[in-house]
Amino acid sequence: MQPCPVNYWATETPQHIALHSGSVTLTYRMLDRRIAALSRQLAQKGFQPGDKLMAPAKGALASLLLAWACLRVGVVFCPLNPAFPSAQQHALAQRLQASRICYTEGEQGDAQVTSSAPAPITLDFSEELITEQAVQLNTEQRCNTIFTSGSSGMPKAVLHRLGNHLASANGSAALIPVDQQSGWLLSLPLFHIGGYAIPFRVFLAGGRVILDDGDAPLAARLEQQPITHLSLVPTQLWRLLQAGFDPARTQLRELLLGGAAIPAPLVAHMTSLGLAPKVSYGLSEMASQVCTGAPSAPGVVGKPLPGRDVRIINNEIQVRGDTLFSGYLNNGALDPALNDEGWFATRDKGYFNSAGELVVEGRLDNGFISGGENIQPESIEQRLVDHPSVAQALVVAVPHPEWGERPVAFIDWQAKSGEDQALARWVREALPGFMVPDAWLAWPSVKGLKPSRTHFAKLAQEQLAVM
């Protein structure tokens, strides 16, 4: 058993700020009482430990309150992207066997309601209830599902225990300290493991969560709000710096980057401004962070954090530890997805350098052969984002009559007409000539944190067919 962090701090420091949401500020006492009231409402609606509740939840106050109320009742919180159409939400609910849904963000869509669709429930998120005694949580309880990005196929429902997230937060704090004066911006959605993990890191330390629901640009909010910790994907940081962001005008003391190749110019620029970022390798199956460290070279993501074990077998990264998930949930069945030795095979390619740091080279599934030469798209992407004018890049393989397959690059960059040859020379300076992409395509309009390689490969073939 583990004391509920929110309830603990509601007793120890009841007036300390726990959460900022626009104009709403909640102390730990107020947050504890709202969670307690929601917990009672869930129990009154017949929820039992182990039941599943689906919620289209990005990062609104109601979504965070519901997530932590589910912890206290033992309900499995199942967030998903609110942008998903109703038909997709219903299909995912059926896979999870979640019979009820709470629309904390947005309204129920207009898809035809069928007998298999989850029943909507309504809750009063402003109600408060005084807790009479200390709240204990069962660390072995199943507490949430997170759908993988599906960038390489069908999204999978990752099932976690509460203990996975507590171990993840404690291990993270070994390298990224959090205290009562910390304010971590919830810049990643709750349906993403990186977003779901943030409140655990903050509430365990008695700090404050700052919800990303302001109307002002992020650069302005960083200067106006007590944000000390920030998690970003590289593209977000790139755009911040383009907007004139200066950490000296903020309270920032920790910046964590992940989710894509880390551009060397970004790291150098931030370090020169007095805020050296950290990089992270993580995955949903390990409840977020696995390795964290300084971005000393391309692909370097630091050493394993406490509570995580990492090994390399045939160039593949395998993981296990206290943060390891319970398995993939599908139609009532739970697939542990582990090998005979209890390790999870990530399908990520990597190795340990001489300093004992993990170097991630890309996905094994993404590699392809062109004219007898092995090509790892992520190696090309890393070189591309190291160009000072490139915000993001993604390389896919397209069929070629002579070479079998050839790389094609989608790039988001500030360039003038006719500069493709300059970019080709940039790649050739660091990589073999056969790794220079055959074509440069403009970055399309995409949603989500991680673009789908399958979708981009289809776009590339369509665009090249008409060129």
C-alpha cells in the first residue's frame, strides 16, 4: 500500500498550491476534496475495482481530476485522444471492454449509438468532500491504459499498475529533481504516457501541475507562469527559439526533450542560453522514461534510471524492471508480451557506448535495403535536423525499379527555392552517398505527437507519381 500523494500533502501542507488551470488555482486541500467527491460519485454509480472507464482526455482540469479519482476507487482510467471520431472511440472501448465513458473534454459525437457503444456518465467536477482519514492506494491495482501511437501499425492498449507509475516517478527524480517549489507544465496529453506521468512526478514531491490550457503563446506563458519543469518534443523547442524564447526571462530549471531525433543546434543554442536540456528514451510499456541524460552525441539518451534494466540482444534494446507494464489488453485478454526471460523486446535498435550510455539508432522495423546497402532512416533524419534551418524531418522508403527501395525525405524547414541541392550536400558531408534522399517533399499537415511512417510512405508514393 502507498499513501495517496495528494491526500498526504493535503494533510502536511494543505494551503500549498497543487494545480493551476487558467484562472483556477487549487490548493492540495481543495484538490484532495474534489478528488474525494468524484471518488464517491464513481462508487455511487456502481463502479468497482477493476472496472474500466473511458475518457476522451487531453489535459483539462476535469480529466486530471477524473484520472486521480479513478486511482482511489480502483477503476482503470482509459484516456484517448478527444480528436478521435465517435466510431473510433466506440471501437476502442469495445476492445477494452469499457462499458462506460465520461466526456471530460468535448461532447459526445454524432455517430450512431449502437448496443456496443459505451454508456456516457455525467459527474459534478466542482463538488468537494472532506476526507476523514488517510487515503491508501494499492500499488498492485491496475490503474490505467495508454494506447500506443500506432506509428508502425495498429495502436495497442498498454495496461499499467499503479506501482509502475510510482516507480517511474521516483526513478525520474533521481536525475530530474522535483520539489514543492516546482511547477511542471502538462504540455503533453494525458492520453500519451509522457503526459500521464507528469502528475505522478509532481504530486509525489508536493509541487504544482500547471495545465496547458492558456490562450497565450507558450513563450509568453513561460515568462508569466511559475513553470520550472518543461517536457517538449524538439519541434516545439525549435519553434520556441524561433519566437525569441530566452530561458533567462523564465523560472525554468529543467527541460526534458524526447519523442524524435534531437537536433544538435537546438542543444547548443539552449546550452548557450544557460539551460542545458536533458534527453530521454522511453516507451509506454515502461511507464515513460527508461534512460535520461545529456545529449552528448547523436542518439545518446543517457544511462538507465533506477528501477529499470536495459540490455542489447542482437542489436535490439530489451527492457524490464519496476516500471514494466502488465501487458497489452485486447478483448478481455491480457498479453504480457515478454520473452521467456521476462524481458520486453522493444524492436528499437541500439547499443551502449564506452561511457555506459544507451545510444538509440532507430526502429529495427524501419530499416531497408537499397542496392544491397542497409539504410536506417533515423540516421538520415538525425543529420537533417542537425541543419540549423530544419525543424523536423522524416525519411521513408519508396519502391525503385533498379535499387529496390530508395529514401525520400519529408522536411519542415525554412528554405528558399532551389536549396534542395544544398541540403543534399549537407547530408553527403556526414553520410554515404547512397543515403542521400532521392526527393525532398514538404512537411504535410499532420496531427499528433508522432507522425505515422506508414501514412508518410503512402503520401510519398502519391506525390512522386504525379511529379
